[in-house]
Amino acid sequence: MAPQPDAPPVRPDERDWLAAYDPRAYPPIAVCVDIVALTMRHGRLHVLLVHRAAPPYRGSPALPGGFVRAGEEDLGQAAARELAEETGVDPTELHRVHLEQLGSYGSPARDPRMHVVSVAYLAFAPDLPDPRAGGDAASAAWTPVAGPRGGGSGDRAPLHLPGSPPGALPDALAFDHAAILADALDRARAKVEYTPLATAFLEPEFTIPELRAVYEEIWGEPLHAGNFHRKVLSVPGFVVATGRTTTRGGPRGGPRARLYRAGAARTLHPALLRPGTPDDLPDEPPPLD
């Protein structure tokens, strides 16, 4: 295997040992990447799922992913490649997608073929294009993460695909992808509390109500408009006013809403905690925008 560009040079006293080294003396193990790609489509949180075209789990829904190309790419490069192949995003446009490592999943029984370790990645991006199936996927589709919002309990309908029995899909996901997806959603819900990553689901300029809609969708909770607006503007560096407004007022008329962009903050101080925490503020009338 060719050394990576940043690999340290081989020590002269170990060259003979390395030349005689035989990796076949050890049980085989493979490494793959799986991608939990989340985006907002038509105001709803969606995850990208594929239907597998080949065994194992042929015909089952799964997260997109694939094996790391040995000797050619590192984990981050493999994740970016798989994301571009499955979402249709031009590789040169991946800079607008937030991509971070979620965790590693290495149970010996997670893949019936052999011991395969999966390094899962979480991707956030605004309205991504219609996906295209690649690799061993028969089809790919953006799938709503949950059913319609309830009355504020935080409990939401389970993820499901058309034609699947209600509540059945999480157990039907291939491999251990149901557990990976659950971990990714927990990460997303936590990250928007303490970081400004909710803005990664929006276009470069957005309104406070649009930002609130992202929080409501990820948390599954209706939020008080006035409290949310006040909290967002009280966090230094969270959002920055552009000085512009929307081209028209709300659906019922009224003044045009102010437009904001993401600020320079990387963490939120104070955090925007979910409803029901001690940080919750008393109600007050919502602002006009």
C-alpha cells in the first residue's frame, strides 16, 4: 500500500521488518463510512435514505455509505465522496455543507459479511437537491424524520417510508443504521442548543421566524415567538442583521421581516435550551418580525 502524503518516513532499522510484514496473518477487518445527511425540505426535517440493491439487506432502507478506499483516501475524504455521490451536490460545493464525525460502530455482528467498522458522519445543509442513487443503492430519497408536530410534548411520530407499516422502519433499517440515526438526531438536537449550527439548515440570509422553525422541527416543540426572538438576539455573535428585509410582509400582510445572517460565534453563550428547562423565560408579546 502506498504511504499517505503525511505519513512519517520509515525508520531505516525497520525497513526489513516492514518488507516481511504480512497483514494476512491477522483476521480481516474493513472500514466503511455511513452518512446521516439532514436537510430541511418544505419546512420539514428530512434524512437521506437509500434502498439497497444488493445483499446483504437487499431492498431494505439504509443510510448512504460505503467502504473506505484503502490507500487512496482518509475517513473525511471518504465521507465527502459518499455525500457528493448520494446527494448530487457538486464536490466543489461541499464547503456549504457542515460535515462532522458522529462516532464509530464496531460490533463484530453488525455486518454479516465480515467484521466491518463504520465511522458515521453527520451532515447539515440547507435544501439539498434531489438525491441520486449510487454504488449499491437501488434508489435514494429524502425521508421525513417525523410526522406532523404535536401539541408540544416533544413526542413525535416515528420515521417511516411510504408503504412501510407505521413505526416499523427504525427496526427495518439495514445493519445498525437505526442506532446510528438515533444517535445523529440526539447530536443534532443537542448541538443546536449550544452551537449556531441551526443556521446551517438555512440560506445565507434568513428571518428569525425561519430560524425558529428549524428549532421547532429539530426539537419537535412549538416555541414562543417572542421568547425565542429575544433569546436569539441576546446571544453575542449568533446572528447579525443585514439591514435588509424580505420583499413582502407575512401571509396576513403587515411589515416586512428583517433579514439576518449567521454570526461569527462558534458556541452560544447563553445556550438556547429546550423548553421546560430553568432557562425558559416568561411569555411576552412577540415582536413584529
